Amino acid sequence: AQAERYEKEALYRLVQTGESGALPGVFENKLIQDLSERLADLKREHAQLSTTFNPDYPRVKEIQSQIDEIAASLREERQRAADRIVNDYSAAVRRENLFQQALGDQQKQVNLIAEKSVQYNILKREVDTNKQLYEGLLLQLKEAGVSASLKASNIRFVDSAQPPAKPVKPKTLLNLAVAMFLGLGLGICTALFQERMDDTLKGDDDVERLIGLPSLALIPVVPPSNGDQRGIHRFLPRDKALVFKENGASQNLRSFWHRIDRDGTQHAPLVEAFRSLRTSVLLSTPDRPPSSLLVTSTLPAEGKTTVASNLAISLAQLGHRVLLLDADLRFPSLHKLFGTSGSLGLVSYLTGQQDWRAVVRPSGSRGLDLLVCGPVPPNPSELLSSQSMGALILSASAEYSFIILDSSPMLALADSRILAPLVNG
């Protein structure tokens, strides 16, 4: 309790001196970090605009208003963190006082127990003496009883045992009937219990009922080209989990892909599934279909690249100009799927080395152009958050009917959430 109070008191002293920025609750607060980053971005933008426009310019005033609002929110969050530290310190002081009081009570109890221990030893010696006396008397009593029983016995035979009139055997048919009835009932109960406890998703109806949104299409499981019939889930074994390096690249991942323009004759259901997905996308909005689409999933190896590439191919088959963009800067794969070089690409544009049109290359499928990732960067999230990424989407939307982005999984990484505001669907 004292160690905890010392720790809370140190934080409390920091609060008293006004150094709230160094407090763990402030430094590790995700909301404060996000607000600080947003405030820094707004201040940079304000500084850039201030060099060109006067303070009364609407955009400058708007950014200044946002800066004031976020600064106020930061102060409130820091004050809440400081208040929590003050409350924790007060609670630690109260706990220390309670422990001190309890320690005093225990010391009194120890002294009282020591006094009673002396009395206990005295009484214990008396008990041992009385026990020995009792055991001696009990032994004499038993000896006297045995001596008396030897002198006179009242034991006699009343009736002799007789064998049964007929043999006894188990009732086999009855036992089998009872066992079958109990087994059937237990099996039915077990099946009903398993069905009741099973919360896995069996089909698209379960998914729609769970998330409350209609499904666009149902893509079938297609075995890889090596003949393995266990399906796409075989591509990432359970003992080969995705491991990210420091630069965002991945290890222990084996993937296989299918292209409907290349393998369509072998997998007709797959072609029809992507045609259905294409139709759902084209009819998803009443005015016009979304011009830019982000394809992602919850976990790796769930089919993002397969869906993105085949949806782009299917849209291009209708005569649209389509740009397929590899936005998975941690584990890019489109250049492998289309058999092209990955030396130059999106990263080359985002780092200012190339114009995006200079790194776009044909995919080999009519109407479909490809913008691969390029070299894997050490800071993928920062590159995707840059203004150049948004400018690329706007510029490419003017030249292409559709832009399809193949992104990282959402559950493990934040890249897809960064790209989501930049696209239409």
C-alpha cells in the first residue's frame, strides 16, 4: 500500500507542478495522441496557408477555429487524466490508512493470542493427563467385557441357508430397450445443445442477419491449381500465421490466385460469381455506380486480391477503363498475380520519385491498367495518409471509369481505415 501511495504521490506531484504532458495517463491516451496529431496537422496547414492568405481568409479562419476546438478538447482530456491521478492518489492514501489501522488491530490480536497461548499449554497438559487416565480405564473396561463373554455365550443357529429355487440372470431385452431409449434421448439432447451453442456462420443469410446489410455476391471456394481440394482456406494453414516485420512486410504466407480471364474455362461458377458481383456494384446506387472501390477483409488470406483483380477484370470486360491499384504496401501481390515487375509503382509516386501515370502499366487484360505497389516502404501508413494519395484518386477518377484498390486486412492494420474516406465504396 505504501509503494502504491508513493507511486500515486509522484504522479500527484507532477499534477501539482503542472507537468501534465509527462503523465502516463496523458502520454498513453489514444484520444489525446489522435487529437495532438490532428492539432499538429492543422497547425502545419494553417502555417502553410498563412504564408499566402491573410487571417480573414475563410479557409484560414476555419482551420483556426478547428485548432481552437481541438486545443480545448486536449485541455479537457488532460484535465480528466489529471483528475483521475488526484483521485487515485486520494484512494491510495485512504487504503494506506486502512492498512495501518488493520495492522494495529492485528498487533493487538497477536498480543492477545500470546496470552491465550500460555493458557492453552496449561490446559493441553491437563487434557493429555486426563486422556491417558481415560484410555487406561477404557482398556480395563474392555478386558472385563471380554472376560464376561467367555464365561457365557447366547449365540445359536436359528435357520440354515437354502439355495434359490431357480437361477438368477440379467433381463437382457429390458436392459437393451432402456439403454436404447436413454441413448436416443441423450443423442437428441446433445444434438439440440450443440445446435443451440453453435454461433458459426453457415451462409450468406447468417452474415446478412448478423450485420444487417445485404450481400453483393457469394464467391465460391475454388481449389488451387495444384489439385488440392481443400479450398482457399488451405492457402494459410493455422500453424502458419501472418507475421509482420518491422517494415510491414510479412512472413510465412503462401497464396494462390485465380483470374477469370485466364482460368475462366476451368471455373465457370467463379466467373458467374464475379459477374453477379459486378452487377451488384453497378446497381448499388440509383444515380451512378461508385467510381472507386476499396477491397479489404478482416484477416489475411481471405481473398482480397482475388476479389479485387477479378472484379476489375469483369468491369473491364464491359468496355470500361479500369485502374487496379495495389494499396497493400506491407504485402503487395498484384505484380505476382499479373506477372509484372514490382520495382516501380504507387510508392514511387507517393514518395515524389515518379508521376503516377509514368508507373501505370497494362495488365494484359483489355481495358484494365495496373498500378502495382513498388518497393515496400518503411512507413506505409504515413504514405497512405498523405495528400498525394487523395490527389491520385481524384486525378485517376477523371481518366478511368472505375478504380479498384486492393488493401491490407482491417483487423491487423489501420491502412484500410485510412483509405476508406478516399473512395466511394
